[in-house]
Amino acid sequence: MTGNQTMTYRTIKNALFCATVALLGATGCSTELDDGDYQVFRVAFESEKADAGCYVDGEIPESIREDTTTLKSGGTFIMYVTEQGDVFLDTGSMVLLGEKEGDTGYQFEGEVVDVEVPPGRTILDADHDGIEDADDLAIDADMDGLDDYNTDLEGFPLDDFVDVDGDGLDDRNQDDIVDANMDGEDDRYVDLPAPYKLRTVRDYRVEITMNGDVVLGETRSTIRNTCEGAECPEAFQASTCTVQNEFQGVLIEDAQVDVALGAPTGEPSAP
Ligand SMILES: [Ca+2]
Ligand SMILES: [Ca+2]
Ligand SMILES: [Ca+2]
Ligand SMILES: [Ca+2]
């Protein structure tokens, strides 16, 4: 299927089940879902609440702290159970795996971990042994077993010719650029990774409580930034930002849902 095609499905099974339950005098639908079942909810979100950790210096600015709105934003959740009994929630921007929580609730969670190793120093290391040549007592860039810089007892070079890139120019004193792999970069210089890692962990969580045909719940996304290693930059500050949002909604019976099919787009946003 192409990215522009749409998939349509109906919650007829659920609607029939709800109708049967209603005829029997019970209130609303069961929250019990079997393999292959799905339910569609239309929900109204409150405005997002970001905690102080989401702001510079860990303080909610005066210009934001007292803002209020009574407007809601709308969303559609699709909950379904696959063959293995796994319960999924499609929020429209991501799909989370969940589990039943008590008699009437479900809890869905997901985590994205992003580790970055920033570029570090560039060193001159002609023989790529990891030792900067200024500190390297035995350099043998052309790997002929003869030291490129030391001399014998009579003062003659141990290696009379070093030409890693085969351009006829001695790499030590005649060659402006040694580029055996032809990428335009001098092979004698090596980029070292920074001696630390930056880790960003995004946790997403959605809780849904079902009560008959109505649902209540909360979405929560937390982003934690940490630095690992002995040489983290002094300016780096670990941070934790949590954004929370409550919602309420209804079960859409006999819903017809159009879902755009396409490749996942970039990094997920909050549910
Ligand atoms: Ca070296
Ligand atoms: Ca050599
Ligand atoms: Ca050369
Ligand atoms: Ca090169």
C-alpha cells in the first residue's frame, strides 16, 4: 500500500457487544477486550501542564504561570488487542503498548532513549594507534615494521621512505596531504569522540479509566537529559521536564476511522 492510501475499519463487533450488554440491563460496555477487539474514543484534552523543570533555570516564567484557558483540544484514541493479547493504544502521534490496570483501567507506556557522543579533539596520529604522535615513541604509519622517525646508532633513519598514499612523496617531509582513501581529508588526523555521552530519555505514559461509554485519563511525557562520563562540560545541566495533560471523552460506537498510512515521521511528540 502507498502512503496516501487509507485504512477503514468499524467497531461493529464492539457496538453489538455493547448493545447486548445494554439489553441485559447492565450499565455500559465491558472494558474486557479479547484478541482482535478494538475501541475508538473521541477525547477532549485540557491544556498541557509543564512543570518547572521544562523552563530555563527551573522556574515557570511569570508570563506563563497565570495563563489559563477553558478551550479543549480534540483527539482520537484507538485501542486494540492483537493476537498475542498485547493491548495497544494509537494516539494519532504514537502507538504505546499497555496492560490492564484494575477492573476498568488501562495503562500504556513507551520509552525512547537517544545517546549522543559529540565530536571531541582532532589529533595527529599518522599510524592510527590511538596515541597522539607528539607522545608516540614508535610511529609506523606504513606498517613496514620500520620506525618512521627514529634513527640507528649512526644517525640514519630506520625507515628511509614512508608513503602511505602512494603518491611518491614522503609523508614525513614532502607530502602536504596524505589521503590514501581519497576522501579529501588528511588521513594523519583522527577525530576522537568526546570523553562523555549525552543521554536523552523520553518516557510516555497514558492512563485510561473506562466507565461505561465514557473515559477519563491522563497523558504524561517526561524528558530527562543526563551526561555520562568523567569529563562532562561544566556548562551541562541535567534536567527533567514533565508535561501532563488530562482528558475526558466518549466511546465511539460503530465508528468509522480513517487512518493515514505512511512511514513513521521523525521523533515522536507527546501523546
Ligand atoms: Ca600514533
Ligand atoms: Ca615505517
Ligand atoms: Ca605520500
Ligand atoms: Ca583521507
